[in-house]
Amino acid sequence: MTAQLRPDAVTAQTFDLTNPATGELVGSYPVHSAEDVAGVVAAARAAQVWWAELGYAGRKQRLTRWVSWLAKHSDEICELGFRETGKPKGDVQFELMAGLDDIRWAARNAERVLKRRRVRPGAAMMNFEASVEYLPLGVAGVIAPWNFPFYTPLCGMAYALAAGNAAVVKPSEFSTATGVYAVESFHRANPDAPAGLVGWVSGFGPTGAALCNAGVDKIAFTGSVPTGRRVMQACSATLTPVLLELGGKDATIVAADADLDAAADALTWGGFWHAGQACVGVERVYVVESVREEFLRRMKERAERITVGLDELADYGPMTMPGQIDIVRRHVSDALERGGTALVGGLESIKAPYVHPIVLVDVPEDSAAVREETFGPVIVINTVPDVDEAVRRANASDFHLASSVFSASHGEQIAARLHAGGTTINSVMTFVGIPSLPFGGVGDSGFGRFHGDDGLREFSRPKATTRKKFGMGRELQQFPRAADQYKIVRRVLRLRFARRVKR
């Protein structure tokens, strides 16, 4: 069981959120209408004026206070995340830690990245001084996914707030409790903040669409490609800019000189962590033929040791969405029917609400398990003759979010050839957890960036300012033109730009 509307879904005003493994009721939440959403956005816009006027120092103080409050309540957060999704408390704890890193980094670096700075005016405008600064957009809408329901709202709010915006979060209907907690925690930590500075709305697709059309100044969406397209379409009506962090079919290359034990350890975690329900989870592995057998032996050993369930120290828990289990079953069935083999598990591993580890080998490249996002604990390992072929196959995808390489001597060179938003060498996914690095994809994996300098600028608008410092006898930007103006400018052009560049 999971979050569902009552049978009268069309007219229901609330929905129940339940644990996907036990059916335990976690809470009931409103299905917000378009009018409700408009009211939350209006409150956020009013409160944003106060927040912007605090300046960088005032915002940093309150964001730092928020970090401290969340850290002190970590046990409560981990318990709520476990009750809502069934994921191990250690995974919820990891989400929290990454989110706290993001808030603190954004608070400490916002002024450096966004403050007004002087820039060179160039030859044509040499009598002007020029500057650029990055100003708040106003109100940012954050539509969060169900797989990382605490981290994603924290991440979106961190960069939006640090840049001087208010924020309205729409958590997934499958994981509303932690999203709401993340939002409300800010006001608990900062009782002096005006109500509505950060707000939340809950519900289903229509509620998300309403947020897109409620006059927010940007939408940051994390989720699937089909939903991302719908979000972008909804926002197009009002020309609301979007940041889309979408799906992945992340590939790993295991070269002939790889540390096979390290690779097997990392890939087992990267493929099965959180039941494979991660956009940056490892789904495809290309291993060079010369080390194939040894690598497969190590992967089999490690995958067979993984524990699944609700025990506190289980490696991962249930699938959050029942529908995702059907996708896993379809991918595995198609792969086996088309000649792939199961190194670990198989169709018998699918025991709803759990899917036990599945490792498939030698699966056709045009199969669903290779081409489509599985979003479950399934790893496909295919053999290649060399690294060149591994790179070609890794790049032959519509998704380009994350990638990884295992090589003792050639990691940098291989990584440079991979078409992805980020690449990790001799590990997996680590760049995602470093707040100073931009995170996002290209192609069907979306566009725009969370984290880092780029992430702060995503939630701001550049403002250019120029000021005339002194007059120049003959101004180029006024009438009438001087009779010899063309000749003088021609001489300046040649003197300044036509000189040969020294080698």
C-alpha cells in the first residue's frame, strides 16, 4: 500500500499517506485546489520582501539556525522517513546530512557568488564603468519527488532562500510527510520569519499544475521525463522558467586496469541503494572482456549478501510505488526472453512490496532494461572488447545524468569522453553529494543545475548596471556624427584588434 486517494478521488479533499510495506497510516493531507495554491504563493510573495531586505548576513544567520535545528531533531526526522517510505533510517540520515551540507554551503557562499561586482567595459564603452549582480527572482516553486522526499525539498529551498527568494514546495503524494516536515522546520527554527516565507501545498498532478500557473517566478522540478515534459508545458503558458532534474540510465565503465574489488563494492551499493530508486543509481555496467569473469564473480558474491526488509540494519527496504514494480518485472522479463541471463536473482526476486537484487548479464542493447529507466534494484552488466566500445555504448542513450569509471591509470581520459552531467572516477555518484559542484543532466535528463555557484544563479536574475564616468570630446553614442568619426574608429579598430597574437 502507499499514498492513495479515497474511492471518491474526484471530490476528495484529503488523502491518506501510508507506509508502502506495512500499510500503517502516516498521515492525512489536503488536496489543494488552484485557489489554495494561489493563496500560498501570494503569502510567499508578501513575505519575500522581508527576506530580501535582510541581506546576505541576515539570511545566512537564519539559514544557519535552520541547520542547527534540523541536526538536533535528526532522530525524529529519521523515524518519520522510515515510517513514510520504509527505507532504512540510515538512508534517511544520509538524505538529511546531504541537505544540511547544501543549506550551509548556500548560506556561506551566496554573497560571494551573487553580490555586485565590477566588470571590464571594453574599448567601445571605455568611458563607462560596468557591474553585474544577481537579484532574487521572487517566489520559487519546488516540486519534489517521492524517492528522496526530505533531501530534495531541503536542496531546492536552500538555494532559493540563500538567493533571497521565498519558496513553495509541492511534495510527492507518495511522500508528503517528510516534505511538509522539511518546510515547517524552517519556521520552527526561525519563529521571527513571516508566515508563508516557505510554504507547502499537497495533492496530485492538478495541484502541481496549479503551482506552475500560480505566478511563481521559477519552477524547480525533480522527477520523471514524462512529468517533466508536462511541467514544462504547463509553465510555457506563463513563460515561467524551469529547472528540470529528470531521469537517468547511468553507465559505469570497468576498464582492464580497474581495482575489481573496489568496483564491485561501489557498484553493488550504487545499483541497489534505496532499492535502485535513484536517478543517479547505477543501471548499466560495461566491463572490458579481459576482466569480465573476475568482475562477475565479485559482483555475484556481493549482491547475494544484500539484505532486504524493514530491519533497522537492512540494506534497503520496499519499493515506494507499486507501479514501479511492474516496470521492473517488464524489464527483467524482456531481458531474459531476449537472451540475457540472470547472474543474481530473476523474476522470482520480485516479491511485492520488495524487489530483491537482480543482476543481468549480456542483455541486448536495444532492450528495455538497457534503454529505459528501470528505477529498481536491477543492474545490467554487458561485456565490451575495449574502453572505446564501452564509451560508445555508455553515450548511446537518451539519458545523460551521471556516469562513473573504474581505472587505475586512465580514469581522467575516459571520464572526459563520457557525455553526462557529472562523472565519478573509482567510485559512484560522489559528485552529487558535494554542494560546491553543479548537479544536473543533459538530454532527457533535463537542464539547469542545483548546487554550487550555478545552483545559486539558477534562483536569481542577473542585473547589469553601467555608469558614465567622463565625457569623451567626440561621443560615439550621439548625433550628429563627426565628419572624421569613421576614420578615427577605423584606426582604433586596427590598432586594438588587428594585431597578431603572440604564440
